[in-house]
Amino acid sequence: MTETKMIRIQYYRSKNSTPVKHKLVVKGLGFTRLNQIVERVDNESIRGMVKAIPHLVRILEN
């Protein structure tokens, strides 16, 4: 059995005054409120989403 690697992401800055694309990425990652932490599968698509909005989210160490 292979263990799936997970990544913890924190939404720490507001999406107000950002482009619509950035707001959609925040929603796509599953964030609903500020300072929320979510755990997602660590793959290229999630890493790409985080890379698109580095000024709004941070990756937390496990």
C-alpha cells in the first residue's frame, strides 16, 4: 500500500482587491474563511494553484 503525501495550506491574506482568477483559485483550494488550514494531496496541480497565489496562502510544515 502506498501512502499518499499530503500538504497543509493556510489561507492567511484576504482575496479582496485581487483578480477574479485569484479568487477562483482560493475557492478551488477549498478555502471558505481567513486563517483556515486545509490538507490537500501533494501533487502538481495543487502545487500549481499554490504557486499562482503565493501572496495569499502559505505552506505549513508537517
